[in-house]
Amino acid sequence: MTAVIFDGLVLGLQFGLLGVGLTVVYGMGGILNLAYGSIAVVAAVVMSVSMRAGLQAGPAVVLGILTAAGISLTLNSTVLKPVYRRRGEDRVLLSLLLTIGVAFIIDGLLVWRFPIEALGLNVGWEPVSIIGVRMRAGSLLASAITLLVGGSLIFFFRATTTGKAVRSVIQDEVGARLCGVNPAAVRTLIFALSGVLGGIFVATQAMTSPVPISAGFEFTITALLVTVVGGLGSIRGAFLAGLILGIVNAMSSFYIGSYITTIILLAAAALTIVLRPSGLFGERA
Amino acid sequence: MLEVSGLSTGYDSHVVVLGVSVDVREGEAVAIIGSNGAGKTTFLRAICGLLPVSAGDVRYEGRSIANLAVHKVARAGISFVPAERHLFPEMSVAENLALGAFPNRPDPDQQSLVFDLFPRLAERRRQAAGTMSGGEQQMLAVGRALMSRPRLLILDEPTTGLAPRLASQAYESLAALRTLGMTILVAEQQVPLVLGLADRGYVLENGAIQLEGPSAELRDNPTVQRAYLGVV
């Protein structure tokens, strides 16, 4: 039981990080980026291919993360340009259609060029015992990285001037502009950050189990669930929702069977939405 | 300091303000008065870059700021306090004020000036802006606008949603700001209040200037008395 909860926490932290990358983009511009998971998988492919070409794991991971940030920025400054000219529901809908198109293109290219690629990062240390539970070193390293990144994110958003500027755009874009914040610059920063988080997520995932090229869609759905349960645009909500869904995921995989886990996750998400329509921490009701 | 000449603006193809000229000299307080729907808000929004200027020019300290991006107008030294306030509801009073100073770190001297002007904000500095009363939110909106040390403060209907006592208090604070040398341009429907503050005023109706002059003259003008001061 303890071991299952531990597994759930490890997974949940990673889900939280994945969710933050999607939720900040939504909160800031009303853009739901359905290509998010596919971009993260491109990072995994870059890491895997460059490691096979002889690069060390560290530099390979950094290269993958930078690639994801680059794709994310390109998406923001090309495909999404027409989206920013629209407002409200029009904007959300158009962003859904365009980014799902981008996701199909990326997934198609991956299947065509790298059909059997999968990223595995082998952390070759011995398992460690924590309060009687044997934890794989990969899980621990993944959790440590996720906690560190999560902590840095919270510090960034709460304590730095730039982080506050990002939150100001999420809460009231007109107010932010009147204070001298340039929303386009904030958007650029957030798209880069979103790519970086996707890249870090696949790297931590690969420390516990291989990431295949087909995982993009599943990552997007998971991020979407975390975002919706946590409240669109809420950063702390994403972390809390990630932890809850991670534990639900681990419990149902262990006690019921992994084939039905997705259904249980969706049911848990649906239940949250019924009880709290704007999510756990909806910034806007 | 601010010279608006022949400004036209509106929403999409619908022109609301046509050929309006207004100027504000350094250290002055200038009022734009007019009834609901006269075009006051539209006019101020165009100056600040929130609406496109379709004709005419806006010059600030000698250079044109017509159609400049909102954040650039703000950084040039013009602070706009909209009637809807546009505060950051989930952030504390202190955080709202800090963002007013963006991209710089908040200046402690300026913050104490704001707290001297509005002691209430100092008491509530940890409270989330969205949970405050209308009067307190109005104070915060003005306080936030002051944090960037603006040279020109533009306010749209600062008394919106305020009880009469709070509305007079809002104007007392603005009068205090004037004595500190702040240049103020304010649009207002509550004519007696705003003429008490302003040196000069413009009467805007149907998107055009109908009358202009020193506040005392406007107060004595029979048209103004009939339309805005309730004198029969």
C-alpha cells in the first residue's frame, strides 16, 4: 500500500509539471495547445537519437529540452498568429483545431522517420530504502528533479517581477498592459517555458519506463485532465491535481488493472468537474 | 504636456468620437464632462492606446503617441485608471502595487507616498484585491497607477460605483495629489465634484466638444447648469 502511494506521488509530481506547461499557456492566452504532448515526444526523440549518436545523457537531455522550447516558440509565432486576432470562445476553438492539426503532423512525421524510437534513461544506481519501501533510483531522481523544477516555478511566479507579470496577464490582461506589461513578450516566455516543461517531463518519465513515440496523445490528454481538474490557468491547482491523479492512477493500476486506469482517471476528472465546475483552483469561475 | 488634436476613434467601423481636440499643460487638472454615452471613455481609451486613433494626433511631451501600444504609453509616463479598475483580483494589495512599478522593482518612497494618501491600503496590504470593497478597490487602482511615478494621471469616472461620501473622498485624494504637482486629466459625470478639482474643463456630447473653459466659467454657464448641475 505504502509502495503504491509512493509510486503515485512520483507519477503525480510529474503529471503536475506536465499540467503546468499546458495550464499557463491556456491561462495567459486562452490557447489550449493540443500539440503539447507531441512536442514533448519530439524532445524524447532528440534525446534518444543524440545519445545513440554518442552524446552524453546530460547534454542530450538539454538538447531535447531546447528543441521542445524551439518548436513551442515557432508554434506561437507562426501557426497561432491568426488565433490571437480572435477573442473568447472563437480563440479557444481555433487554437484547438490548429494545434490538433500540428499534433497530427508531428505524430505522422515521427511514425514515418522514427518508427521504433523510444527514450529510456537508465539511472544505474542501486535501489534505496525509504521508510521500508524500496524505491528505484530512477524514481527518486525523477522526483527530485520534478520537486526542484516545481519549487523553482513557484518561486518564479510568486517572487520575481517577471513571474508576477505573467500572473498579471493571466488575471487581467488590460490591467497588465496598463501597468506596462507587454503581453506578447510574456506569451513568448510562456511558450518557451511550456516546451521546457514538456521536455523535462519526458526525461523524468524515461527514468522509470521507456517513452515510445506514440505517447504524445496520451501526454496531451493527461495534461488536459490535470489542467481541467486543477482549474484552467491555475499553477498550484495543476500540482495538486497532478498528485491526486497520480495516486488514483497508481492505485487503480495496482488493484484493478492498468487497462481500466484511463477510464478511472477520466471518471475522477468528471467527478471533480461536477463538484467544482471551475476546478480545484479556477482562477476564473 | 498632452496635446490631442482632431482625434477620431471608435469601435470597428463605428465612429464614436469625431475630431476632438484637448490639451493639458503641466501641473494642470483638466476635466472632461458629459453624460453617459457621450464618448468620454472612448476618448480616454484612444489616448492610452486601448482603441485605435483613426484620425488626428495625440502628442505627449512633444512626440506622437497615437496608436502606440498600451504598455509603451504606460512606460512613457502616462498612467490610466479605467472605470472598471482592472485590478489583479487574486493578488494582494502589495503585489498589485508592485506591478504598478513594472518593469522596475517597487520604489519604497513611492509606496509610502501611496500609503500616506490611502492609509487603508497599508492596513490591507496582504489582502487579495478581489475581496476588497469598491472604495478600497478604487484607492488601489489609483495607488497602482501612481507606483510608476507617472507624469500624467488619466482617470475615467473615478467615482463609478461609489457612495456619495466615498466619491467626495476620492476627489479629496486627487486634490492632495494636485498639491504634490501631479498633472491630471479626468472624465466625470459628477460635475460639481470634478469642477471643484479641475482648473479647466471640456464638455463632450455626442462625441464632440460642445464647450470649453475655466471651471468657474463652466459652473456659471446656463447650459452646463441645466444639463449637469440640476439648476432649472
